[in-house]
Amino acid sequence: MLAHKRPDLLSRLVDVLAPAPVAVHVDARSDMALDELEHRSNVTMAPRRPCHWGLYEVVAATLDALPWFLAGDASHLIALSGQCYPLVSQPAVVEHLAGLGERSQMRMLPFPIEKWGPAGGYDRVKHHYLPGRGMRPGRLTLLPRRMPAGLHPHGGSAYWCLARRHAAYILGYLKERPAVPRFYRTTFAPDEMMLQTILANSAHAAEVVGAPFSYSAFKAGHANPDILGVEDLAAALASGALFARKFEDHDVLDALDAAIDPRR
């Protein structure tokens, strides 16, 4: 779980998924209180990195969790934000993971991706992106860059489900090809591209289920997802995804809990 604010929502997400083991990364630039989480028996606090929106440190924080995952006995690693929440019961999540077996679930769309604008996503890898003065990264337009290691770029959601064999493959791949993470360090939104591109260009591509794992709603032209309200729950529940984001209201989560399990 990657978080930078709202410890109350993060704690609620940890609670609803308990007793599943959870690795929590909190942006090093955040001052959110962590005392309550640090003492949970199922929570591991990951080393904190300063994460700028749309840049590589978000990927690095995720990669930090892969050895932790592989050291345990869980079958799958699920990437979530602190403002995600399940759309199904925990038994349904477990059943879904059992059905995946040794497969992963991740969107891996080949470039060009129409919904990513006129450039189809190529602008994300063509230019160099670095921390800017505001929220958005600064862009340097230098000589056009070529994809490393003969890769064809792919993209998708940053929220996915990774099987053990694929987590191990990714770690081995990055160790053998340091040019790949070095290239993605200066791309835009590499959390939506790097792991997707590695798996899509591998012999494991056919072992990845492409159905969306997490539901989000975006307004046209907006880079950030809408805040979901009660009026959005019907569409989220009908999406077939197991999780959704972005939530900021406990009343909405109460309504979601009631829809998932009326006994609550």
C-alpha cells in the first residue's frame, strides 16, 4: 500500500483486509502519523522514499516490497493506494486469487494507447521528466530517446495483482538489465508502464490476465481519478474489479460495506 495522507482511511483498509500481511509505504515527504499502524501484527512498514507525483520513486517503493513478498508464503502481491477499498468481500478476494493460480492480473496495453492522448503515451517515454516546482513533473525536451533492451512500451493501471513467479522474474530481469530501470527513472508515470512493459515483452505475457483489477473513474482530460461518492458505487460494483479508488469519505465506505455484506 502506497500512502501519503489520510491515515484513517489507510487504517480502515488494513483492517478490512486483515489478517492478510501488508507492507505499507508512506511518502517520506508526508507528516502523517503512523503510530497506530506500526504496532499491527500483520503490517510491515517499508523504508520511506520521497515520492513525487508521476515519477520513479513510486515504482522504487513498489520494488522494495517484492523481496518482502517473496520471503513469505502468499501466492499474490496486490498493489494498492491508501485510498483504495475492496469492492468484494475478503473471501471473494481469496477465491479470485485461487482462481488465478500462477497467473497475474494486470492491464498491459501496447502503445499507442488512445486514452493517453494524441501521442498515445509515447510522450511519456520520449522526453526526460524530473521533479518540477509544482505538483506536475518538469519536462526536458532533448534528443528523442529509444526504448532500452528492444522493448515495445506498454501501459496500464498502477494497481494490479502479481503472482510469485512474475515478481521473481521482474526482480531478476531488472538485476540483469540495469539500463531498463535507469531509462524509466526519467519517464512520466512509470508506475503505469515499467512492470507492464517488462511482462508484456516476456515469455510470461500469456500468463497475465488483462481484466482491470481496480476501478477508477476519470473525467476527460484529467490526470487524477475522480473522488468516488455513493452515486458512483453502482458503476464500481458492476465493473467486475476487486478494488476501487479514490475514496475520501467514510460514509461512502460504510455504504460500500453494506452493499458487500448487508449484515454489517
